[in-house]
Amino acid sequence: MDRLASISAFVGVAETGGFSAAARRLGLSTTMVSNHVQALENALGVRLLNRTTRRVSLTEVGREYFERCSQILHELDEADAAASALQLTPRGLLRVYCHTGMARYIAPVVTGFLTHNPEVSIDLRTGDVLIDLVQEGYDLAISPVSPPDSTLVKRRLTGWRHVLCCTPAYLQARPRPRCPADLVHHNCLRYTHALFGDDWPFFDAAGKSVPVRVSGNLITTSIATMRAVTVAGGGLWLSPPFIVADLLAAGELVAVLTDYHTPEMEIVALHPHRRHMTAKVRGFIDMLVARFADERSWVRPVDEQRPLTDG
């Protein structure tokens, strides 16, 4: 039995919560991971994991063994990293997860990084909700919101606020809203993954909270659908600015209720905690920081928005 391989398989299962997830992380088959764990249990003469058809959990002995083994593997990783050129020259596969609405703004970073780092390849995936980076095996994520997960290392890239928008034609057919309370008389398009749901949060110039509960004939998880319906004059959308910046710049959409503002959000780069960050992750984050510092029009497309605190 390869003791180190079996320990790595066991720690992988314990950290990800399943054999399949551990197999993806380790680049092994699920059967191979299961065989490694079984061999380790047989060698020790103890059961390390409780297995059911729905979940895997550590036994009492397994918890203590996991803590010691994970520390040993961590120290081995640090020893390898300290002696490896990976700490000096970016190389290898970089797995990046990005919010769908931000992908086109991250594309120049991907392009530049690949151009300047010929020994790196990038696997970029997109989605509308943040995933478990550790379980899915990603090196880095770019998120428009800062998650509460304290196990991830966060690098703030910039702040932003939602912008309420619609077409000029929509306002020609209906009275222009002058305050948030007027939105109850309008068709408000709702994005399922918005943190505030149907209770849209606004603050006036004095900082007083003036929230309003809205309704409308569309609620969806599809950003493409929200853009299409809004551009067609279907209603008002409280949108992240980077999703509609091009439409605002072209005059296809106009901002509404610019005397009010929403809570400040932040775009962040996230990566699993490691004492020594690899050169490929560090270099990509550095390029992200430069990108957000140089180009702000798609984060603040409405001049009337209140100043943001840069990170």
C-alpha cells in the first residue's frame, strides 16, 4: 500500500465530504479513492469514515487522525512549494471560476496572462452563483459579492452599487418614478439571485433607508433574458452596473432614481487559504487588480452615483 497516497485520499474525502469530489480533486477514479481509504483503514485496524448512501462523515478516531494527517500533508506541500519553481515562475493549469455577468470584463486579463505566461494554461468556468472552490478544485474565483465564508482568502478589487434602469420608451409610456415608493406602480423585473429579493433597498441623499417591495411579470435566473426584456421596454431592472454598462453607454437604457443609492457591494478575488500562494494565482490576481484600477466605466456607468471606497 502507498501510505502517502492513501492518506491523501482519506484527507481529500474528509475535506470535500465525498469520494467523488475527492476523486476529482486528486485526479483519480472514485473506485481508486475508495480502495485507498479502505486499505488505510485495514492497515490501522479502525474505521475512519462513516458511510451512508447520502453522506460521508468522520468517526471520532477519524477526526483526530484527519487533523494530524492534514497537518502533515500541509507541511509536505509547503516543503514542496518552497523548493519548487512554481513559486518563482507561473506554470501549470490555473482553474478560475467567474460570475457570468463579469466574464467579458475578465477576458482581457485571461488574454494578457496567457500571452505573458506561456507555461500556463487556464480553465475558466462561469456561473451565476458561487461554488465551493475547495470541493470543486478551483484555484481562484471572481465574485461580485463578498461571501461570508471565512475559510477563503479575499482580495477586494473594487466597490459597486446597483443601478435602476429601463428604456426611454418605457418612461414615455409611464410616469417617471421620482422616489422608491413610486416603483409599486411599475413593472419591476426581478433577478432570482439578487441578495435582496423583492425588497429593493434604497437610501436617500441623507442616508435614510427607503426600501420598497416590488412586483412584476418576470422573475428569472437568466441574465441574458433580463437584458433582453429590459431592452425591449418590458420594465425596470435593478441591475449590477457591469451587466448593463454597455447598454447605458449606448443610450439603449437610462438610469432612474439617481438621487437615491443602494448599499455598496464589492467585487472580490477569492482563493482557498494557503500560506504560500503559487506564482500563477498571485500573478493572475495582480493582473485583476490592475484591470480594475485602470477601467472603471463598467463598474460606475452612472456619474450621479455616490463615490465608492476603493480597496
